[in-house]
Amino acid sequence: MTDAHTLIVRFRAPDRPGILASITPLLAAAGCDVREAQIYGDPDSLAFFVRIVVASPIDEAALASSLASWLDAWADRWSIVDADRPLRTLIAVSRFGHCLVDLIHKQEIGSLPIAIVGVLSNHPDMAPLCNYHGIAYTHAPMDEGKAAQEDRFRALIEETNPDLVVLARYMQVLSNPFAQDLAGRCINIHHSFLPSFKGAKPYHQAHGRGVKLIGATAHYVTADLDEGPIIEQDVRRITHATTADQAVGIGREIEASVLSRAVKWHAEHRVFINGQKTVVLL
Amino acid sequence: MTDAHTLIVRFRAPDRPGILASITPLLAAAGCDVREAQIYGDPDSLAFFVRIVVASPIDEAALASSLASWLDAWADRWSIVDADRPLRTLIAVSRFGHCLVDLIHKQEIGSLPIAIVGVLSNHPDMAPLCNYHGIAYTHAPMDEGKAAQEDRFRALIEETNPDLVVLARYMQVLSNPFAQDLAGRCINIHHSFLPSFKGAKPYHQAHGRGVKLIGATAHYVTADLDEGPIIEQDVRRITHATTADQAVGIGREIEASVLSRAVKWHAEHRVFINGQKTVVLL
Amino acid sequence: MTDAHTLIVRFRAPDRPGILASITPLLAAAGCDVREAQIYGDPDSLAFFVRIVVASPIDEAALASSLASWLDAWADRWSIVDADRPLRTLIAVSRFGHCLVDLIHKQEIGSLPIAIVGVLSNHPDMAPLCNYHGIAYTHAPMDEGKAAQEDRFRALIEETNPDLVVLARYMQVLSNPFAQDLAGRCINIHHSFLPSFKGAKPYHQAHGRGVKLIGATAHYVTADLDEGPIIEQDVRRITHATTADQAVGIGREIEASVLSRAVKWHAEHRVFINGQKTVVLL
Amino acid sequence: MTDAHTLIVRFRAPDRPGILASITPLLAAAGCDVREAQIYGDPDSLAFFVRIVVASPIDEAALASSLASWLDAWADRWSIVDADRPLRTLIAVSRFGHCLVDLIHKQEIGSLPIAIVGVLSNHPDMAPLCNYHGIAYTHAPMDEGKAAQEDRFRALIEETNPDLVVLARYMQVLSNPFAQDLAGRCINIHHSFLPSFKGAKPYHQAHGRGVKLIGATAHYVTADLDEGPIIEQDVRRITHATTADQAVGIGREIEASVLSRAVKWHAEHRVFINGQKTVVLL
């Protein structure tokens, strides 16, 4: 088994009888041994979401060839990936570094299966940190206008060819076409427990309303700001005595934690988009 | 000390120097020994919120006489209450009993310092439960129209003279004048993590949006529906696989828990209204 | 599909290739449509845990006949049950009613798939509550000695033939032989976050140690007291100001919540014993 | 008020009547305006813990002179500190950097009121990180024996004169005399929810026991390993499918979060030792 590949077969299929009964013998015939399987049939969308991890004697391309005709016939969307290949990830930030620091540290110690292919920012602040960690830093300021800046962002994506773009407190709204191009491969962290407190200064909104818990939300970016499918959320308790500034501080930890979990699950190929929602197969 | 009274002195005062320096000697002069003190100065409203628990040789009326001139001069609002007097509480429900069951049980085993003076409902469903527990039950159906029904509710309040009215999943919106009459002494449980999902069927709204946590909110009733000052909130994790009906079931436990905490803190005289927010001195 | 049965096929099998590939075609051949499937392969015990929910045209006995030879050959343990059959449950309590009140309420409103076949107690306190709810109550006091009392407990089990016995704050230690007889079908709630604070008065132990969170643990009963496989745990925050008595009060809610989740998951046939641990397929 | 000092007066006093009534007029006489006050009277130790934040026209030394005779007479222990003076903090680590990265980042962005006076480690791994951040790094390897290494640690303490020593995953046990010298000014993070899983490899112990939540504990160091007064704890949910290695990864985030809260509260002069426990005045 030492020469085996660990592959992830994932697909979304219209729900009908026989899915598992027909795919599992094909996997067995290809010499694959199922190590994990997560299946979810959504009663609303009538879609079946499947993630199967196999020990395979053949690589991802070979297994894809072997299963392609079945997958094309049964599934809406499918992919077969090597679990040991880190996801190429481009990170965008503005001036706040807490999420970036956290992602870099977790990547470096082996707890996030990503390869950081670059960092883009509309500010220069994070350049020294990235230099220290040997990560290419692109400073794309807003001076030349939003359209020009976004062109630089798009060019960087073309150049670095990431699987995933992470907006790690990137305080610029993407244009609709750009957001649509990135559909399903761009994760944003919003610093509130959505759908509460969309838009700007959510901790100040939360403080003004007097809520007793504040939160953060990691979601896929869509053209509708703060409306994309939610991947993960979490909250922390505050009190009447917590100032808006203190809430910002508490929120930083929730943001970093929630974003890193969303990136990890995406990079482990656990997250499926299901209309306006996600299915996360843990 | 066996004949001592445990009294709670609470007040809200405009913030200015010397509040504690002048009240604490007065308490000492009255023979009172401070057992607990919670103080919060709000930097936004510039109000000082104080709750002092004392062991007192004299009763609440006597201590009130003793402190009245100072309190009238320094405080906007004040009260002195006996900590051992349970709060007279009227509960309103509709058809769902989970909050009512919880409040009654906690009252009976001594973990909620309230006396339940009656239960009102627009449905007959909870009558047997109340009869079993020896609690007077008023069935005020909606048949005769909303105004007539609310008149019966108001009449019951006049008759039972409660300190607190608890809407424990009472699925009727109070009229504005009624809500205003009850300002500061009526607690509602809303089955969402406000300000998300105001209005009807919040768990179904949450399910539709695909959030990863659902919650409940206990707040003071105001004329603005679901906008009153929040006393307590809590959340529980759900997943993509949680149906709306399952969310309702999970939510019941959060509702009962959050409502009972809010009622307990109110009954312990820990909650102050501070504009649209609360101060909860724990 | 209106005449279909919802059946749960669950088994534990030594891990080897081909399990899913051979069972799923058999299910399909029996006319069963997979609605949910949870699979877990444990890397330590090298066991495969499978729970498959199917819409079946035949009933549980017929499906069991159809699959028996495969299941006998591949699985260590297996069962096929009708998801709509509530689990026959006998509850034992002492004097504290909070878990019992919670289980009865959740059963009555349809949120726990159990049928309560009786309540046994070494005290008379809960008799009126059970009478009100129409549940047979057996008062088995300790006066006649522990052995005689346990004989009455055993006789009641023989008589009522429960699938599950729940110790809902039953403050008696079962004898080793009795605990062994009930292995895998008896759930206890321990009022601490095990393995901390085993034995008596755990909230007082926790208070003495100055922990900042208290908890409760639902576990299968084994001959080793407080050492059985853990099904569910939860915690709540306390502070230095929380007295031991207040901790007891806070703990009651955690106990009821944790126990009801464990009972629900067991009654939904989601829990497998895996040596000293459990696998809970949610 | 722009030239005012924000001072913190904190003391522990044997509980007797008149404490607040006599200290608050003294503060007023010194021109101090109370901004916050937290008071806790412990019913077990019969001690009164007080933290008062004042806006003062005079500095900490002058206020101390002014209050010294009262404080000496009434209090067991007292101090008056300037809230704007960051706490001099020495950090010790071994090979794992997650807590150190977090503490440095929070210090740099102004969310931890500490000044890091140096980092000591028995390994060289964290030297580049400290160099990048401009923090003096002392590599004190174990090669020369435990006693010699501890002498270097003690020498560094003498040289840097820290108010606080933080063991941020420092995997060496301090000798008893050293632990005693540091009593009340040395915080350790233990990677379990104490008192469960003391000693080595707690996540592996937790995995072996099959617990459903893992945690971390920040506590003051005492001669009794893992028995010191607990400042803060937190937990995160795991499942049967969480491997010991994954638990280690999840645990890192809890450790960093819990440790940084404990350090923050200590640095804000909110934590008092109360026998084997702490009082944390938030």
C-alpha cells in the first residue's frame, strides 16, 4: 500500500436510486479501497452529494479515465483529486494582518493543505511579513482607480493560476463580472454573524444594537455582496461593557478561526455549493 | 445576622464624581454591610448603573426612607427590593409548551426567584399542565377579535398585579399602547438570533439562508416588534443536513434556556435598560 | 412510495475492501433506495461502521432475510430496524426531576423517538408527575437492601422488555453483573465533564478546583463506574462568583440537554460502541 | 481631563463592613473619579477583592502615598498601577510557535497591553521569527543539564526584570524553587481541559478516552505540576473521526486563544489569586 495514491472522488448528482450501488463496484474494479465516504441527499434540491476517499493503485488521471463515462452519465459536476496535492491559493488582504498571519502560520506547520502562490493587497503594510515568509507580494493600490486595480488582480490570477482565492479581510468590493468569474473558488471572511450586520463596520452595528454575541462568517463570493453561500460561522460572547473597539479585537480571533476552517474544508474538497447554501461533508 | 434582610439597592444615575463615595457611607450609617456590588459606567450614555446587595438590619421600606433624599437627588431611577421576595410573574403562551414547562420546573425546584401568578393563552392546550401544577389558567381565545382578547389580557394583569409579564412563545403581537404600558416589565423570547430573521418562521428563514448556527433572543417588549433591548442570546450549531423541522426542535432548547436566564436575571434585579440596549450586572 | 418502509441497516464490520461495493447492489436488488449513508472506518480498531437509511418496499424482517447471509459473512454485529418504531425506553431516577421532565416533554411533542414503558425510582417524589403523564411508576426503595432493590429493577426490565434503560440522575450504582447485562443498552448521565470529577458531588469538586467551565457527560453504563463509552458531552461557562449551588443549577440544564441528545441519537440507531469509545454517525 | 492618569487600585482585604464606604471618600479626596469598579466578596475565603479604575490628577506613586496608610491597615495585598503602562513580559517556548506567533501579533496590533522583553527557548527554532520582530532571543539548550539551563533562565529574568513570565508551550518542568519564586507572576498554558489529562500528551490521552470536547487551560505556575490556580479555559468539539493529530491541530487554536486571554486579563490587573483558585474581575 506504500505506493498507493489517496484520491478524493467527489460529485453532485441528481438523486435517483442506484448511485452508490453502481459507483462502488466501479471503484472496486479499479482496485480502489474506500477509506471514507460522506453522502448527503438534499430533500429540497433533490441532489445527492458524495465525497469518497479511496486508496488507489492508480493516479487521479487514470482513475478519472476509468470512471469518466459513469460520472458523466450520473453526475452534474464531478472531480477526482489527489488528497496530497496542496491547493494553490492566492490571498488578498488590505491593512489588517490577523487572518493572513494565521493562514501563513497554519500553512507552514502543515495544518492547512494549501500552497500560498502569492498575496495581493491595496496597501503596502503586509509586504515585510510576506517577504519574511518568502511569499510574493503584489501591491496593487487603488490610486489608479478601481477598474485598473482589479485588472492587476485579474492579471495576477492569470499568472499564478490559483485553485482558490481567499479574501482575508480584503476591504474592496469585487465588481460583478469579477465575482462571477471567481464563483465557487473565492472565499471571503465577513466580520459579522450573517445575515445580521451586512456592509461596513459590522462590529459597530452589533455594538449599537446591543447583541450579546458577535460572530464572523466565511462564505463564497457572489455578485450579491454578503449574500454568498455560507461555509462556516462562529460567535463569541460579549457583554454591555464590551466597547466597539474591544469587539473588533475579539472579532479578529473569530475571523481568523472561521476563515481558516473554511479554507481547510475547501482545500480538503469537503465543500459543495447547493444553490444559495453549502453542503460541508465532514 | 440571622434577623438581617438581604436587600438590593439599584439605581441609574447620570455619571458624575462621588457617587460611590457618597452612597457607601450612607449605607454604612444605616447599618448595612455590602455583600456584592456591580457598577458599570456607560461611556456612550454617560450613565452609571449600580447594583449593591447589602445585609441590612432594617427592611426595604426603612432603608428606602433612609436613602430616599440621596437617591432622588443623584439617580434617574432607583429601587430598593428584598432579595428574598420572589417576583410576581404572569406568563403568556400559545400552543408550544417547552418554555412554560421549563419555567414552571425551575420555579418549583427553587432555581428561579419568581412566583407564577397565572398563565394566559389564546389556546386551551396548556390548561391541563397548569391545572396539574396548581396554576390559574386563563383561556383568552382570538375568536372575539384581537382588541377584545387584549382587553382580557389587560384585565388579568390588573387583577393579578404582576411585576413581570413573560411572553413564553406567545404568538400574538401586542398592540402599541399595550406594549408601551408594559415597557421594562415584559420579556419576550424570539426564536432567532436577532437582528437576523425577524418576524415569522425564523427557523425556516435560517434554514433557507443556510446559516451554520441558529439562536434565540430574550428581549424587553417594545412597540417596535423584535427591536426591544436584548437581555440574552445564545446559539447552537446546525449543519446542511439539519432540516427546518429539526432546527425547530434544536431551537426549543435554546429558547427555554435563554428565556429562563433572562427571567432569572430580571428577577434578581440585575437588568437595566440603557436606551435600546441593556446592562446586565452579573 | 407511500407504502414504503424507512429502514435503517447498521453494522460493524472488520475493515476490508469491497464492503460498500457488495452491500449496495444487494440493497438495490431488494428494491431499496438509499436515502442517507454514514460510514466511518476507524484507523485504530480497523473496524468499519455503517448506517444506511433506505426507503424499502419490504419490511425489516423481510429485508433482514434478504441480507442475512451477506451480513453474517461480513459483519461482526448488525441490525435492521424500522426508523418509525419508537424505542421502548425504561427510565430510572432518584429525587431530581429535571432530566425526567425534559425526556417526557420531548417524547410527548414528538422530538424523541422513544416510547416510555415505565419509570423506576428509589424515591416516591416523581410519582405524581408520572401519574399526570400516564406513565407507570415503580417505587423501589432501598429499605430492603441494595440486592433486593436491584432484583425489583431487574424484574421490571423483564416485565417491560425495554430496548433502552436510561439512568436519568439515578443515584444508585448498579452491581457489576447488572451493569454487564445492560451493556450497550443503558445510558447514564454523569454530572461532570468526564474524566474530570468522577464519583460523588462533581459540581462541588469542580467548584473546589476553580474550573471555568462545568459540564455533563452521557455514557453507556459499564461495570467500571464513570468509565463507560462517552456518547455526548457539553459544557457551560462559570466564574469565580458561581457558587457550588449555582453550578448545580446551571448543570441541570446541561445534563438534561446532553442526556436527551444521547438518547435521541441512540434511538435513531446512530451510536456504535467501539471498544472504550463510541462512534456517533450524525 | 487630558492630563489625567488612568490608574488601577487593586487590593485583597479580609471581609469586614465599611471597606467601600471608607476607600471611596479617600479616592474622592485625592481628586480621583471612579470609572469602573469590580468587587467580589468570596464566601469561602471571606476575602474581598477590589479593582477600581480611576481617572486621577496625580500619578501612581502620588496616589499610593495618599492611600498607603488606609491600604496597609485594611488590605492583605495591594497595588496601584498605571493602566497605560504595558506589562514587561518574558516568554518561554520550545519548538511549537503557535502561541508565540499569536502573542506577538496581538502585542504588535495593540490588543495586548504587554511589552515583550525577550523570548527564551530550549530550541533554536523560533529565533528567526523573533529576529524578524526585533525581539531578543535566548537559546538555552538542555545540553548542559537541567540545572544549568534553569540558571540561564533565572539569569535572563534578573537581567530583563519582567513583571510576567509566560510559558507559551515551554515543554520543560520548572524546578520547585524556581516555580515558587515565580508564584503569581508566571502563566502556563496546558493543552488539556484540566483537571483532565494532566501530564504528557494530553490530546492523545483525550483521544484514547473518547471525549467529545477537547480544551486548554491557562493557569499560574506552582510547584505542583498542572495544579496551579486556573485563569481561563475553553473547549472545542471533536468527534469519533478526529484523530489525535487533528486534535493537536484544533487544540493549537484553543491554546493560543486561552493563553492570550489569560495574559490580557493579567496584564489588565484583573486576576487575583484566591488560594488554589483565581478571581477574574471582568
